[in-house]
Amino acid sequence: HLPNNVALSVARAEAGGKRLIARLRDPDRDAPEARGAQQPIASNDTREGRMRNRRIDILVLKPGQQ
């Protein structure tokens, strides 16, 4: 069983959000979220799967979308 990695997920989301904000120059539109182990895209049973799950997903929404 893998240790809880929510803190790492939060740090990754925040770091990615900060870099994106710096490029977009619109901090009011920032909403980093961490998913931790709740939404994996691959199995955490293998090293390759864990590597795929260490990611940042960036969603660009239109004004008014949530």
C-alpha cells in the first residue's frame, strides 16, 4: 500500500499553478486543486503507473465556467 501523498499532490498543484499564473499574469483566475490518489490515470502498483500519476493537469475554462 502506498503512503498518503496528498501533501505532495497539493505542493505539485500549487507549484504548477504559480508557474502558470506567472506566465498568464492573472492571479485572480488561479484555482489549483490537489487530487492525490483520488483520480489516478494509471495503476499505482507499478513504478511506471506511479510516474504517470505524478502529473499536473491544466484546465482552461471560459469565463463563467466552473
